[in-house]
Amino acid sequence: MATNYQRLGGGEPANRSVLNTSVNTSTEESGSRIHYRVYKRRWYVLAVLCVLNISNAMAWITFAAVADSSAAYYHTTLENINWLSVVFMIASIPFGFLAAWMLDTVGLRAGLLLGAWLNIIGLVIRYISSVHKIIPSDYSFSVVIVGQSICAIAQPFLLFAPTKLAAQWFPDNHRAIANTIGSTSNPFGLLVAFALCSVIVKNDGDIPNLLLYFTIPGAVGALMVTLGMWSSIPPTPPSASAADRHESFFQGLKKIIRSGPFILLVICFGAGFALFSTVTSIVEEILCARGYNDSFSDLCGALMIGCGMVGALIAGLLVDKYRNFEEMAKIGFAMTSLSFIVFAVFSHMRDKEPYIITSLSLLGLFGFGIYPVCLELGVECVYPVSEGTSAGFMAMSGQVQGMLLIFVYNGLSTKLSPAEMQYQQCNGTSSTNGTNSFSHSMYSNHSMYSKFMQTSSSTQPMDTTVTVLVYAGYLVLATVIFILFFRTEYKRMRAEHFSAADHVLNYSSRNIIQQNRSIYS
């Protein structure tokens, strides 16, 4: 089996000097050649993925965070600047299938290499577009679209990888937390990008410096994966499931289609992910219409993302210890729905800051907190389907449903009445310092897409009461369906238990045979 394991992950032999970096043995049977071992290098591989995801998230949000300055520098309209964020959503579907296939068929290293170099190439092209001595200003916006599109193509190769990396490099009692760290690196990149944009960009002439600085993390990530990540898999598997042979990509597709629990999980997870990211992007539009200023909306957006990262880390530690993926996911769904119902009630009332802050903090804590748990649950549903395939389908479901929620937002939002207009605190499409608010920046593909769909005459404050209530009903429906009807066996855990039992039996049999031979000799 050890020999077969080295043929997995894209056919790369795992015989590098990393063999000398092993730090412990998770399972080792004397007299057997099957060893489960973990290596210090696993943390380096995880760091590579985190740097790449942070860089790609920074690329994603760059122009949304400084939309007005970007429009002025490139001599174009805000609607055109919005396309620089929308392209990430557009690219995620067709290239998502390619990313899932490459991660599972060619290997993790090949997928990260391609994603890293697409990302850095796109970042360099973006910077070149801002250097008017090289690119005439008449063509600079066309060039920046090309660069941003290449970064968008890189996203699924990086976004789908955490579950795969955790399964191939980490032991079974650390998989969820490794997945959590890799998954939360993307929203962490959004936080970093917004902070840097606020510091670097004071006027439109600072755009070239911003693009240059944002190229640095991408270059670091590309060098890390090229020079320091030698193979897709460690020399020795960390667990029985990592050593086992997985389904091919197309066999996995057939198995996914036939798996009722996984289809249900994909739909319900996608609904929760889509609602969380969409609401995060429009929270300012919801609140400013009721008299809450930009500073309060910024605080709400920051708390949602920050609490979400904390929640994901806590959930990852708990499921690593107790293995209660389904129970944790259902509790998280229920608490997310309750938190959003509270927000839906109080968000359209004035002077309810404590209730809104509390509900949005809990929404982030539970909503994003179960993200890596659901990814691990998806693997358990369809094992031995490869982890990149299951994670990819779940992420794409969230993107598709997010687009549907944006159409709902545009269709149901109405203009404020004259009486309500007296209290609104909306600043239109930009703030006084030339940058959009933090809450507009978070998951800007949804936010920018919604603004692109609106006409210039509809950029005034909108009444989103019906929209938010429909969102609440949508989430509650997905939660009820998930809690009542989702049931699955943990197929990966069962396979690992069977493997462990088989090793114990084989070990005992060998001992009995050896003892009998010694007695009769």
C-alpha cells in the first residue's frame, strides 16, 4: 500500500529529503510496512496555501475597496470598475470544474502551481496597466481587465484546495483545523486588503503603488510553491484514508450525482454560503437606509468576518476532537437562522444598534464557523470521491445561489418614502474619502454585481425590508430541510476504522504464528 500511495497525487514520487523531517508516527504496526506518519513540512505546505489565498483575495477586492479612485485613474465609469469584481464570480463556474479535475487527477502541487502563477501573472499585468509610460491611458483599462481576469481564473485552484491539502498532509485528528486555517485565509486576505487600501490610497494617483504592493504577496506565494513544495503528497501517508486509492474525477462525478445526502448538503450549504456572503456585501445598504452611518456599518462588517474566523477555528477544533460533523453543522445552521431572523427584525428599526451588532456577530460566528465543517462533512458523504471534487461542487453551489440572491435583491428592493428619506445616512456610491465602505468591500463580487445590475437612477437609498425577510425565509427553509432530512454515514471515518482493525488483526495473526513456530521448533 505504501508503494501505491506514492503513485497518487499526480504521479509524483515522494522520495525527497522531507523524509528526514518526520516528527511523529500516528499509527505504526511492527512487522508491517504500512506506516502512517506526519511531517513538519505539512505546516509549510499549509502556509503556502494561506499566502496564495490571501494574495488572491486581495486581488479580488482591490478595486471594490477604492472604486472611485480606480474609476478616476483609469478614466472610466464605476459600472466598468464593478466588472473587475464581477469577473471573479463569472470565472468560478467554468474554471471551477477544471480546478477540481486538476487537484484530484494531476495533484495538489500542480493545482497550486497553476493557481499561483496565474495569480502572479495577473497581478503583474494589473500593475503594468497602471504604468502609463508603458501602456497608453486609452488602453490601460482593457489591460487591467485582462490581469484581473487571470487572477479570477486562479481563484478556484486555490479556494478548492484546503480540504484536499488537509486530507493528504494531516492526520485524522488535525484535518478539520487544517482545513479551517486554509479556508479562513481567504476572508483574512479581504481584511488585510481593506486595511492596506485605506492606508495607501489617498487619491487616484496612488493606484499604481497599491497595485505594486499587492503584487508582493503573490510573488512570495509563487516562489514558495515553486521552490519549496516538492510533491503533492508526503512520503508516507498521515492516515489510512490518505493511503487509500480515491475515485477518478469522472467516477467521482457519477458518485456525487447518485448521492442523495451530498446533493442535499450541496444545496443547503450553498444557500447558507450565498446568503452570508451576499448579506455581508449589502449590510451597509440595509442599515444606512434606517439612519445608521458608515462607521456603524463598517463595524458590523468587520465583526461578521472577524467572528466568523473565530467561529471556524473553534468549530474545527471541536470536530477534530469529537468527530461530530453532522451535529455541529446542524447546530450551526440553526443558530445562523436564529441570528439572521433577529437581524431581519431589528435591521429595519431605528436606534437598535446593540441588537444589530449582536445578531450580526452571531451570524458570522455560526454562519462562517460551519464552513470548514460542512466541507469535511461533504468528504465523509461521498468518500472515496476525492476531496477537491466535493469541495469544488459545494463552493460552486454557493456562487450560483449567490447570483440568484442578487437578482432577488434587485427585484424586491424599493425606493424609500419621503418620510424615510429624512433619516437615511447613505452616501450614494462612494464615501467622502474616495473609498467604499468596509462592508461593501467584503465579498465584493456580490456587492459590485448588484450595483452593476442597477441603473444610475436607482443608486439612491433603497428599502430592503421585503428583501431581507425573503432572505430569512430562504435560509430558514434550507435549515429546516437540512436538519430534518440530512443523514449520512461517515464513510471516510468508517474506512479508517476498518483499516485500523484490519492492521490489528493482521498484527495479532503474525504474532500467533510466530509464537507457534517458536513453541514447535
